[in-house]
Amino acid sequence: MYRKTKSKKPKKQRKAQFKAPLHKRHKMMAAPLSPELRVKYDRRSFPVRKGDTVIILRG
């Protein structure tokens, strides 16, 4: 099995996230859904868009 990322260092992780192409950055910015929304949409997570309301649980 291989790692998607080349480095474990936070500085390089942030750089890769900010320098990524838009189509990949959109996929990286996905957030898990609440149990009610999981049932409604039949998905575990969705990419976050401008105007979405999110609840930060960690970090």
C-alpha cells in the first residue's frame, strides 16, 4: 500500500494543500455529514462550498 502524500511534515502538507489544482483542492475540502444527512443523501461526506454551514468539532 502506498501513501498519497510524500511527506508527514505539517509545513509540506499545508503547502501541498494550498498549491494543489482547484479540482483536487475541492475534493480535499470535504466534511463528514451528520447521521440525519447521511441517511438523506446516502453519502458520508460532501465537499464544502462557500455559504455552507459547518460545525467544527475538532481542532
